[in-house]
Amino acid sequence: MTAPGQYEEVDFDVDEALALAKEGGAKVPDDSGPAGAPRSVPAPSPQDGSRKDSTGHHTATPWPKARVIAERAPRRPDAPVSVTLDAALGLVLAAPLGALTDLPSFDTSAMDGWAVAGPGPWDVRAEGVLAGHDQPEPLTDGEAVRIATGARIPLDVTAVIRSEHGRTDEKGRLHATRDVVPGQDIRPRGQECRSGDPLLPSGTLVTPAVLGLAAAAGYDTVSVLPRPRAEVLVLGDELLTEGRPHDGLIRDALGPMLPPWLRALGADVIAVRRLGDDAEALRKAIKNSDADLVVTTGGTAAGPVDHVHPVLRRIGAELLVDGVKVRPGHPMLLARIEEGRHLVGLPGNPLAAVSGLLTLAEPLLRTLAGRAAPEPYTLPLQDAVHGHPYDTRLIPVVLREDRAVPLHYNGPAMLRGIAVADALAVVPPGGARPGQELEILDLPWAMAGIGVCFT
């Protein structure tokens, strides 16, 4: 990991760097040195924004392509499992859901009122019909009976008169205050579906409404795809787990943040381990993990204690994405550890890690869980946003009516912006002007239906 006091290399000119720093909330002087003095900045990378490996090849992947690679990386989802309804929320149906019975399974009253037979007025029976009772006695013409919503309709009933649409006289006879239409307020057997009818296709996300439909259709269990398992490995000797930062040590923000975020993306987080900057511990943790996805924090650059790349080479992992043309988060990576098991290496800076989650972990976990990709959408930007000369940029935004409002404190190490954001806006190279339509990436808790995965 980058040692305290060191700076992450950037590959745009210093004026661009200062503009981005100011936008991110930093107080930056107009000049970095005495008038006329040259400014010291790292040498720029190639104009396509890529990094070079030891052979001189450019390895960084364009941001849209990196997401496609991650989406297509996993093997086919695991074999289906059968779970009870109370355990199915947030999972995906592995098989179509068909009706096991007619719905409703008998003629029922749609309202509280009276079931009547023939023309009125009607003599009202003393005993009413309640929901849950067996077949009630049939009615004859001129008879009525009090009936509750959901109760079984007696044979030979013409209609149900709602309580507010009928009155009884001094002799106890029922009179309708509106015209009575045969069949009114009766739910006939099979109105919603017949036994064997298809209800929902495989691939449907199990929401509370789906659970209700499955229960009504007679299911005790459903066949679903299991949640992909994820393990988080927190790297870095400089990280504290409690108290205030001191003596060059900083609080670990990713350890508390990543597990619930991964759960929101549909994963079952089976472990969170803190390894420090220990290459051998990292190797053993990756090799011994039985998670579908291992997520590491930090250590993806090329510093003296950045062990992720060497360890992946040592265990024979296949690098699918090695660096992405996106800011923040360009040192992120995706590797195939073995068939069906992957590793996403996140940068150590918090907002850069969020960028890595939504770029690589989200599409990979979505495929493993069998979920469909959300429909892409755009919104116009309220204010101008600086861009990187060559790379995509992801910035936190709040959504106000039909606009995306950029937030300050959007530097790679900052969390103040993302903590109040609804989404990330995808800023193309060169920046965006007010009113320009940008792709929007909803955060998990802002996406319709995704909140059910916080389990």
C-alpha cells in the first residue's frame, strides 16, 4: 500500500490536478511555488491513459469494457437450491413459478355485505358467513345472508351487496339502495389464475410481492440461485480498527464499509480478515478461501508493500483486468483465481474502492446471482464537472427532480460526498458541461428492489 505521506501518481497536467483538487473540496493555492519556478509533477502516462507492464504493453482497460469483462467473467451460476419462503427474499428464481391451485380456489366475496339470491327485497338469515368456513348452506330466491370479505360464496348466490349499498327495514328485510348487477363483488374461482398457469419466469427477483404470490399459489419453498459468497481481505499495516488516527496510523474505513455494501450487491459475506502488509498471509488467505469472490483492499499498485500482483502471479491466477481507465480507482484489478473463483483488487482509498466495487464487483456478483442488469439511464448535469484528459471519471451526485447535482469532496480518499450521494455520474474524458446527459449508476440502496439484499 502507499505509505503515509506519499502521493498517488496522476497522469494529467498540474493545472488539471489543481482544478480537480479544488472541486474535491481541498484548499489549493493558486501557485505551487515561487513565480517562475517549475512545478514538479510525475511524467505523464501515454495519451490513451493506460499503464505499461514489464514488457511495455499497455494494460489498463477502458471503463465500459472492464464492466463487460467482469459481467462475463463468472462461470454459470451455482446449482439451484430449495429454500423456504422466509429465506428467499432478494434471491432469484431458478425455475418458473407455476400456480399449484386456482386463485382464488373457490368463489369468494370481494366485500363485506350481504350475499343475495334472486330479486329483492330479501329475508336475511340469522347466521352469517365468515372467512375460513366450509361450504355454507345454499340460498333460495329471496334470501340473503351476511358475508365477510374472503368468505366462501354459498351456492345459487346472484350477487354481493356491499354494506354501504343496502339497508334493512323494521321487519328485518334487506333492500338494495343501488341497482344489483348479477355477479357483482364476487371473485369467481380461478379469476387470477388456474392451476398450472405460469405465474413468474425464472430469473425473477424475489421481492415481498413475489413471496406473497408464491404463498397464495400454495408454495412452502421455492427454487432459487444461492447468493454468491464473498470474503474481504483488508490489507495495510497503517490501519487502526478503533480510536482516532495518530502517529501516521489511520482508521480503516473499508473494513466497516465493504461487507454491507457487498451484501447490498447480493453477496453473502462469509468472512472479513485483516492481514496487514504480509505477502505470505495474503497468499494463504486467497488459496484457502472457498468464496466465489475474494475482495482485497489496497496493495494493487507497485510499491514495496503492494503484494497483490506478486501473489497473484505466484499462485498462477489469470489477470482479466489490470487497471481501468477511470478516476478514482484506476489501479483496480480483476483476476480469475481458478475456475469459478475470482478476486477483485480494490484501491486503498475509500472512494476509489467504491469505484472499483461498482466497476468490477457489481457486474460479477450480478451474473453469479443470476440477476438481470439494470436498465441504463441518463440525466442532465446541473453544474459543470472537470474531467480527466483520457479516462472516465466517476463522481458522487444527488438526484434532484430531473437533474444530477455534483457533490464536493469527491477526491479518491474522501467519503463526505459519497456518504450523502444517491448515485455516481459517469463523466467522459474531458469533463461535462451543465445540461449534458450523463450515465447514472445508482447506489445499491437507491436502486428499486435492491434493498431486499440487505440480509
